[in-house]
Amino acid sequence: MFLVRPDLGLASVSMMQLDQNGFVSQATAYSTWIVVVVTTALLWCHLFATRLGMYLQHRRRHYVA
């Protein structure tokens, strides 16, 4: 699983190092948390975009001349 480029040295490289050093369960847990965080962030962005769209539609209805 690569969420970032390997040359950045962030989450993907940390998981690879855990896996290579024999800490398979920790690598699995770490990747699960990354998936949870990314999914939560995407859901929050979707909710915000939906709310913003509803707000803009509501605002346009009141200012139509």
C-alpha cells in the first residue's frame, strides 16, 4: 500500500520498514489506521461539499430577481 511516493519517506516507507523487520502485525495495524484516517477525511470532505452545495443553492433561490 502506497499512499505517498516512497521518496518522501512518510507512511508507505514506515510500513515497508515494519514489514521488513518482521513486525507484520504492526504494519497491518498501521496500514489499517491509514485507511481509516483517509476514509474519514474523504467522508468529511464529501459532507462539507454537499453542505456547501446545498447552502449555495438555497442562497441563489433567495436572491433571484
